[in-house]
Amino acid sequence: MPALPRKRADARRNEESLLEAAAAAFVVSGVNAPVREIAARAGVGVATIYRHFPTRADLIVAVYRHQVQACAEAGPTLLAGSTSPHAALGEWIDLFVDFLVTKHGLAGALQSDDAAFQNLHAYFLDRLVPVCAELLAAAGTAGEIRTDLDALELMWGVGNLCIGSGSDPRYDARRLVDLLVAGLRLP
């Protein structure tokens, strides 16, 4: 089977700009943000959006996958560049919180019966649980944190703390998550 042709550099840049612009628009206006608004944010024409993403579901799926991929790729980079594995874990959890808090605009769409969204939760778990596990293992091996918590449990805990983030301006999910991560440290 022949390899798929690679996209031109300008097409990849346009797609990247569109995904970032759509994610920002979804946070502000929800997943039904006008296509004109997304195009304006990305600095492209409306036709460019439809050329890359023929349907709104295609765009929503691409934004979600793009954000999951960015979070997954950040883990090893943070581990390699941080002062300690615990610091890398904390930085990665901050990115994970950003992802969870900003995806609230996607939540309704992702829970719909649309077939385009059916595999996204499995994609999320397949990509992010191993990254979190690697960070936990590194911090545990370094003797920085307790080792009786697995990655999925930590991600559930963080996710549950982020649920209330949009309901009350006094609710500070990041502060609560910071307390959770601090609580992993060994005395």
C-alpha cells in the first residue's frame, strides 16, 4: 500500500493554526462557535476550515486529539528538562488541568451519540495514562513521592477536582490539584 502524501508545510501550519483557534473559540463560545470566528482567529478563510475539516464533528475530534497529543508529548519533555521527577509531574499535571478545564466546551459534544466521538475516550486513556505512569514511576523511583497510587487513580482524582471549575468563581481547581500533588510527596 503506498504511503499517504505528506501535507505541504503551509497546509500543516494552517491546520495547526485552525486547531489552536478552534480550541480557543470553543473555550469562549462552546463547540458551536461560528466558523467565521474560528477562521478569523486563525487568520485564514472559511473555505480553508472546510477544506481541512468538512464537518463540525471533524473539527471537534481534531481539536480534542490535538490537545491530547500535546499533553502526551509534554510528559517526556518535562521529565528530561525539569529539576526533579516530582517537578516534572507537577508541571505535567498543570498541563493536564489546563486540558481538562478548557475541554468543558467539548464535553457535551463528546457525550453525544455522534459516531465520530465514540473512540475519543479510549484515545485519551491510551495516550495519557502511560505518560502519567512514567512520571509517577520516575518520581517514585527517585524517592520523592509515595508509590501506592497508580496513574489512572491520579488522573481520576485530578479530573474530579476539575469538574467544578466552571460553576463558581471561588472554586479554584488548580489550587486543589496542587494540594493533591503536594500530598504525594514523601516526608
